[in-house]
Amino acid sequence: MNGRFNAAEKALEFVKSGMVVGLGSGKTSEIFIKLLGKKVKENKMRVVCVPTSVRTEKVAKKAGLVVRKLNEVKEVDLAVDGADQVDMKLNLIKGYGGALLREKIVDYGAKRFVVIVDESKLRGELSGWIPLEVSPFAVEQVRRELKKLGMEEKTRMKKERKFITDNWNVIIDVRFVKINNPKSVDVFLRSIPGVIETGIFSEKVSMVIVGSKTGVKLLS
């Protein structure tokens, strides 16, 4: 088994019948969703799922899971999501797939937020590209502000057009050589008018399950 599978399989242990489960987006999350669908069916569990992207919703329905919108549930008991980078203090970079806004809403609002990754996602400190979800109305203004601050930025493209999120927003990726204080960087970037959300997740993580070929380790 690979690291992604082992991490996703371990996360199943935290799902109990009667729960509302937030489903993350990305390859590792999709492995978890498929395994969850199998577990729910085999054990006749009552589980309601809140997906964080259109693609995740399709995968969940195909897996036979009951899907609801966030506004249709009282609260999310457990959110299980992947990450693009994880540091030793459980700060994350997410959103390389473009679902960061809905992910942060669901993950931060859950009673418990469990992250599943393979060991290649671990870092001593976060660095590189941080996704920003930006209002289409303000894309060029946000880019100008970032350039004034001396930041390297690029508008994410899909083929020859701007990448559009499920919320009809645009992604601007901004590069950091290293991120010493993720929470401060998150707050600072969100203070730029037009930036709706960032891919820095610096709070609310209950546990990170790190999978390898030989098993898993838990960070908390």
C-alpha cells in the first residue's frame, strides 16, 4: 500500500455512525471518500457528507454516500482533508487544486479537523506558492498590490483561460521563499482588498495522519 492509502484508511477509524463528515478535495481525499463509501455500506452506518468541491461531490455520490450542502446540516462533526504542505507545527498550505475557500469554511467549522497526507508533503517550514482566491472584479488591483510589495505572483491558468473556482473566483498564486509565521502571513494577505481567502491553514488542525509505505504516524 502507498502512503496516501494508508493515511486515508487510518482516518476511517475516526468516523462513527451518526456523524456529519466534511469531505476534502484532492487525490488523497478521494481515496478516503471511496474507502468511506465502502465502510458505510458494509457496516450499514448513518453518515451524512458535506463536500468541499463540485468534483468531491461527484466522487462522494459515486461512492454511494449521502451528500448534503453545508447549509443543510446543523454542524460538521469531522472534516477529513488533504494538504499540499505540512510543517512540524501543523500549519498547512492547501489549494493547489483550487478548492481552498470551501475547504477552509468546512474544515475550520468542524468539531474535529483531521489532515491526511503522505510523507512527501512534510516540510521543516512552509515555502513556495500560496494560492489566493480573489474576486474577479479585483484581479488586476490585487496583482498590482502584490507587485508593489515585491512579491512574485501569477494568475493561475487552465489551458489558455483563467482558472475559475467553484465559487466563480480567480486564483492568484504568490511565492514565498519561506514562511516564518504562517498565521501572520495569512492575516496580511487577506487584508489586501479583493483577496477572499488564502491557502494557508494555520489553525484548527486536530491531527495530521502521515502515511508511508510501511504504515502511518500521527502528529498532533
